Amino acid sequence: MALAWSEEGLCVAHTRPGKDKPVVTVCGTVQADPANPASVAKAAREMRMGNFRCSTLLDLNDYQMLVVEAPNVPQDELKAAMRWRVKDMLDYHIDDATIDVLDIPPDKNGPARAHSMYAVAARNDIIQKNVTLCDEAKIPLEVIDIPEMAQRNIANLIEQPGRGVALLSLDEHGGLLTVSFEGELYLSRHLDVSWRDLANAGADMQQGYFDRITLELQRSIDHLERQFQFISVQQLWLAPLPDAEALRDYLTSNLYMPVQVLDLNDFFDFSRVPALADTENQVRFFLPLGATLRREDKAP
């Protein structure tokens, strides 16, 4: 079961494997306030969270993704070595940081050479706040996850052999572009444009948002092509979005590659939660649904 905070409350989603695609068994928003542990405990009882293995998603602003050269050390020394490498890249003391690592595999058919890794850094107090809140609410928290991994999980559903998947999503916190290949995350970019920005903008302001998104995508794709020449990305996927066609058409004309809007109905079984046929609900639960697909035999 995946948990994520939104303006409306606590978003909760759960899936189980199905014959052809994951079956969504639970999906909804319950009234709760992270500043009020009693309300979170009440929500946990209502949703019977004690019966599930639970994960929670950090907000896009709660952590940093840092690209560093992979240290040549044994696996059990990797995190310590990464702490040393990123200590001067943070705007707070390294002792106040929780660090995890994510490999960026090199071209398996290319020459052996040094490669990069992602260091995921979050303040200790942010991590502890999540842990304490779940402990007090008796939520069996097993994983604190990040949106990149949730989005990567959905990208895995649409990936075709030998092709990279570029996927752009917008939620109430901002935008997220990921590029994955063979189930691994290779590129992540945060955008400071949310879906509400687009929904509430007039024509002129919307044009400005479209330009900002396009520029970031162009820069990111150029970077990908320079750094990872073995990854072929032939189209951009756009996560569900109200009036997605306007952004799709603008990106198609400016990126010179096809842009396709993702329909989650093609990849999830919503028969038990028909409200997810609504586009705004697909926007709201896009990342929580992705987080439910986490499998422990994959990289974190």
C-alpha cells in the first residue's frame, strides 16, 4: 500500500498482480493532517493499513538527486563513500543527511569505464518525521520512496525491448521528467510547473508555461543523447493531465518527436475503483499507483 500527502489529505493506493495488468484494489483520499497524528491514526484504522506492507512517497521538494562518479569500493562501503562525495554538494551538514544510492548502469556493450550513480539525499528530520508519524499511527512503514522510482515503475509497464522510455508527469507539487531503460533510471529532472499552474493559467501565461516545459525537455533530451548514446528514445509519454492535448500538440511541434498521452486504463485494471476513469483522479494518484508496483527484487 502506497501513501502520499496531497492538498486534500492522505492519498492511499494498493494494487495486486492480475492476469494481464495490475489490479487496483484500493485507491482514495482520506481526511488526515500530518500535523495531527490522531487524524492519521484514524485514517490508518479506516483503511486497515495494518494489514498491508506500506510505503510513503516524499514530495519532490523533500530530497535531492545528485549525480556523482561511482566510487570504486566494496558494496558494503558504498554508502559511506557516497556520503564523502556529496558532502560539499549539500546546503546543510552531511551529518544531517540521509543518503541512499541508485546505480546508473553503463553501456553493457561498450568499453569498461567509470560510470555514474545517483545519490538521493534528504534531511534526517524529514525522514524521521515520516517514520514517527507512521509509528504513532501504527502504520507498518517499510519503505520511504521517491517519485522517480514510482514513475520508473509505470515506465516499466510501457517499455519496449531496446527502447528507452521518456515520461513526463505533472502533479500539484511540480513536474517530473524521467528516462528509464531496461528497468533502470537514467535521467531525472524536476520542473517547477504543476498541473494546477496549467489549469488556472490564461492563454498568455499558459504559453509561458509550455515554453518553460519545452526548454527543459529539449535540454534534458540533448543531455541524454550526449551522455547515453546507447539509449534510443523515439517518443515522449505524457502522464494523464486535464486538457493534455494542448500540451501534447505544443510539445510535438517543438520537440520533433511524437508525444503520446498515457491512458492508465491500458495498464491498470480499474474495475474495482471506477472513479479512476476520471482524468483528475489519474493525475492525483499517478505516483501513488506507481509506488504500489515496487518490487523488492528490483533496485530501490
